[in-house]
Amino acid sequence: MFEKKVYLQRRAALKSKINSGILLFLGNEESPMNYKDNTYHFRQDSTFLYYFGISEPSLGAIIDLDEDQSILFGDEMGIDDIVWMGRQKTLEEKSLDAGLTKVLPFAQLNTYLKQYQDKNREVHFLPPYRAENKIKLANWLNLPIDQLKEKASLNFIKAVVAQRSVKSVEEIEELDRAAAISADIHLMVMQQAKPGMYERELAAKIQAAALASGGNLAYPVILTVRGEILHNHYHGNQLQEGQLVLNDSGVETALGYAGDLTRTFPVGKKFSAGQKDVYDIVLNAYTHGKDMLAPGVRYLDVHLASCKMLAQGLKDIGLMKGNVDDAVQAGAHAMFFQCGTGHMMGLDVHDMEDLGEQYVGYTDELTKNTSQFGLKSLRLGKALEAGYVLTVEPGVYIIPELIDRWKATNQFAEFINYDKLEQFRNFSGIRVEDDFLVTENGSRMLGKHLALTTDEIESIRSEAY
């Protein structure tokens, strides 16, 4: 946990944004794999963690805006729990660390909510994403489960998003640490990967290093020679000379803050000429995008500028043709870049995505109103502010099934050279990604430098295995 004053200040700032009523927070439960006591790794709800700092299952909390009090709800360990799990800090002790002075049994949370409802006091809640919390809220608030999302408090959502979006000094230190550890792990993978290994061997090394750092993985490892599959969690392929390895992985610190880096490198010692050409196109788009980061700049414009850099580079090597601006406006570049250039980061690798992309990545004035393939997957479009932390991660992904689908109808034939593209059918994909803090005058990369250019990567690979 951070110091007590951090949580007191966070709750005070939140209270100043909402006039009256009850703010309800639900922590996460343990998630059983196959029976109650055999669970997946526990991860606390990030908003609960942000305001209360306690990473323990089966907790709830309220902030009573009218009575100016905060209450934690949870159950102390009994002797049976202690027999199996050992003596631990009591819930009361943990609550004091978070600046809370009132702790009640979890069962009383429902009683309190009923009392508030009987007095016609508004209960503000955030949209739940876990089934057990949906059931609790539906029962407690007498709402159909399928209406919970629309009945969630918009004022509460917007207040949390505004506060969590701008990172404090303590948070930036954690995010710096997450990115630095992630960079060390990426370097280790670059140094140890070799032909004949299986993807799972490298994925295992990543997970082991994340645990050894005192934290965990921020998200499931993407370590693949099938880089064209954007979120590929399969690790059964054997690395072959001539292939590319795409490693998208990051560490979560003990306090819950995420790193999210991607590097692509050759299985052998060197990139082929074609691989180097495409890598440099992606790197140019990355460099252009990160250089644009500054307060007031819309991330939508960063994305579109990166897309144009990709399209121009692909045109230069004969995969695209025609006017670059027209191609990007039409969405033809999405044959090669099907997703967004980046997303917000913090306690979640895709920060606050559970609260709604429209509120986290966009605004009332800049809505996400598009069904265009590629652009519809951009999670962040709004103007940047100092204190935001986000990724820049352009890529080129050659998806055979997409080639076949578009080629069959000559889709964007005026912009895509399908004959040339057939030569790249089995190319796979390349992505480059780092994490950035928006500063008062621009931005800075979090963590430490990790080999970025083809020369730097080949230098590491020349001494590998």
C-alpha cells in the first residue's frame, strides 16, 4: 500500500466531485478454477484498490457523502482461516493503513443499502464486470441484471475516470518501475530465444521473471511467431530460423501498476531484407507518434498520423498505392493495421476499460462514432493532459484470411497492391510498443531504453544463445 495520506487524499478529491448520496465500491471475490478453495490468482478491483488500497477478497465499502463517513465492510479471519492461512493483519489493522476507522461485517452492507434506499437516498455505483458482483447489486438494489450497466452512476464514472487518468507522483514511480522491469525481461527473452525452442519456454521465463520481481504479469503473455494474430495466447509453436518473434508482455508491480511493452525480433541472428523494411516502417510510425505526444494533442490525431506513416511506408515498398491521405480516410490501411495506436495505462493495462471506453478514451464532444474497420478499435481519441500514461504501439499485421476476404471483392483495390501482397502472405506481424507519460511540455518514455532499431536488436541477437 501507499501511505495512508494517499488514500485519504484520493477519497477527499472524489467526494468533492459528487454532491450527495452514497458511493458504493465492491471489491472482487476469489475466482475458483474448479472448487471453492482452488482459485485463480486473486486480483482486486482496480477502483477499489485505488481508493482503499486493500488487496483482499470479499470486501465492500461506502462513502456516505451526506454524513461524511467512509465504512469498510468485510469479515475478519476466524480460527479455521488462520489454521490454513496463518496469522495475518486483521481487517481493522488494514483499514487503519488506508485511513478508515469504521469496519463492519460484510453482511451489514446490504442492510445499510436498504436503509439508504428507504430514505430515498441515491446509491451511486459503477458498472460491474464480474458475475458475482452483478448478482449482488441486482439483489441489493432490486434491479434486473441486464439494466445494471445503464443504471450505473454517470457522475460517479466520470469522477473516477477524471481522477484516475492523471497519475500522481507515487503512481508514476510505480509505472516507471513496471516498465523498467518489463524492459529487463524483454531483453532477457531477446538474449535467450533460439531456433528449436518452443514459444512456451520463453513464455515461462517471462512469467517466472515477473513473479521473481515481486509482482506478477499485467496480462497474459503474447509470445508468438504468429505475430499477425493480435492477441495470440497460444504458445505451442516451435521457433524456426527465418521467423519473427513478437513479444508483448509486461509486469504488474506488487501495488498493481502495469507495464506493457512489445518488441519484435528475428529467431535467427538477423532480420531478412523484407523484415527489416517492414520493421523500419513500423518504427517510423512509432517515432512519429510518440513525438506528437503533448498536452492538448488529440490521441485520435496521433493515431491517424501514425496510420499515414504506415501507409506511406507500405506504399514505398509496393504494398499500397494511390494517395496516402485518401487511403487512410477510406480505411484501406486497415488491411495492415487493424487496431488502435495505443490506450491509457495505470492500475489496469487497459486503464479503466471496465468503466466504459466512451468515458475513458473519449468525451461528450469527441464521441467514438464510427464503424470503420480499424478505427473502431481505437480505445483512446481524446485530447491528452499532463499526467496521462499511455502506450504508443503501431504495427503491421499480414492476415491471410483478411487478404482473401478483401481480395475476393477487390476491396480498396485502388489502394492495395494485391499481387505484391501475395508475396507477403506468410510474413506474420511486427509491433513496437512503449509506455509514455504526458508531461507539461511533451512526454517521456517510462522505464528504461530497450533495443529499438534493427541494428540494436541484431547486436543483441548476434551474441544470443
